[in-house]
Amino acid sequence: MPSCTSSSKHPALFYATLLVGICGLLMFVFEFSSDFLLKYHSETYARVSQQYAEAVKMHPAKPGEPTSVLMVGNSLLLYGVDMDRLTNLTAGRVHICPIFLEATGYYDWFYALRRLFREGSRPQVVVLGVDVNSLLASAVRQDYTPLMLFDLRDSLNVASDLKMDRTATSNLLLAHSSAFWDTRSVLRTQILRHTIPHYQDLVSLLKPRSATPSAPQFQTIANSRLEQLRALCEAHGAKLILLVPPTPSSEDAVRQIAVASQKAGVDTLVPIDPTALSVKFYLSDELHLNSEGEALFTTALAEFLPRTIVRESTTSPD
């Protein structure tokens, strides 16, 4: 005669199996839906994917061709540079391939460049456009970057460099491997943006402003990072130029980054003095340029970037 204990195991096993099956089905649905929305409805994914694919195909210019330039940066370039206008103004002198992704900084682009070089990208010049705080930040963007700019090795190296704990490391690896995990915060933000009036303005208001480190600490961090970026680019035949986009930052911060760049052997390009732009050239967030500011910055960049590249090539020991 079977015991009550053995007979009770069958329903328990059935419900456990059913629960696992439901969880597996939900995971599949979430992943499939996230992947579909990402690839067919995300403007950011479409833009960065296309830009990245073009950057991988970059090669050194042949005699008589314009210099190949890879320009990478965050939202300050996305909102501050009119690429169509810049392309027209610099036609015949430089060929620029951009990759602009919001909320990115040093670590995002250091490892993105490493991957691009591994995949065969060979620009002659790399222009990194970030503000001072983004250059000094010890963090990476938690969505889009792990999925689109890193490979598995990069994700592990970033976690090690930033001394992430196991939870943060797991999140980074999952974000690299799973469209759902990578975009969960994006989906949450979109829901909040459509349900809470003036959500973006509220976020900008509550976002803490990063304090600039003391001068010695500033120089130590900036010098080390710029030297690493310069060595990475030079190892693959590219010259590094640091582009400082205009922000309402202090004149002292720009001066310090120029000093750090000079010590690291990196040219600094400041097309417009940030202190010369009044608030009327910025959006309501008081950080990104509006259409008027974009026009000024793009025109200045088109004037000074080719000059800087020519100066780099004529002074290079190569």
C-alpha cells in the first residue's frame, strides 16, 4: 500500500514543474519582446548600431583621400554637433564617422574603442568628445553600452577595473547578454515619462551635480586616463584628440583638462570657450546646446578640427 508521503510528492513535483515552465515561458516572452522593441522601435539602438557598423569598416585614407576620423562622445556631441553641416563644411579634408551615445564617459569609450580596434577599425584620428565630469567618472552606462559596445571580455574587465561587487558584475554581464535585462531601466523610464508630467525636468532638477576634484587629484586621474587612451589609439595607428564641448562649467576646469592633456601628449580641442556662451544658447536643462548653440559649435568645430589634424600629422614623428 503506497504511503501518503509518496503520493503527496507527485502533486508537489507537478506544480514545481509547472511553475518552472511558466517562469521559463515568461522569460522567453520578456526577452523576445524586449529584443523586438529594441531592434525595431528604439531610435538609440538604430542610430548607434548603424554608426558602430560604419566605424568598424574605417580604414586609413589613401593618398588624396580625406583623413578618416572616428568621433565618439555622449549627449553633448549628440545635441551639440550637426553632423550633416559638419560633413559639408569639412568635405574633402576629413571623413568623419560618429558614434554618439548619451550618458557615456571614459570607461564606456575606452573599452568600446578596444573592441572596435579588435574588430578591425582603423581610423587615422580618434576624437573623444566628453565633458570634464564624464572623463573623470568611474562608472559605465548600465544600458545600451554593455549590449552594444562591449563584448564579454570587456564586461569582465570593466567590472574588475571599477571594483564592482558580485551583484553589480552580474547585472553588467546580464545586460551584455540579455536585451530584456539591458533595457529594463529604459522601459521603466519610458513608462514614467508618459505617466508623470514633466518627468525629465524633474529628473534633471534632482540629479546631483558632480563636484570637480581638487587640482592634484584631477591631474592624477586625467593624466592616467588620457595616457591609456593615447597608448591604445597609437597602438592601432590612430592619433587621439580630446574635444571639449561647451558646457556651463568653469573656465578653471577647461584649463585643468588642457594641462592634463598636454602632459599626456594629447591635443585638446576647445572650439568655443564655454564661458563665452550665455544661457540663451542652451536648452532648458542648462547643459545641452540648443539649435543656436549647435550651429555655433558645429561651425567652430569645422574650422578648428582640420587644422588640429594637420598640425598633428606635421608634428608627428611618424
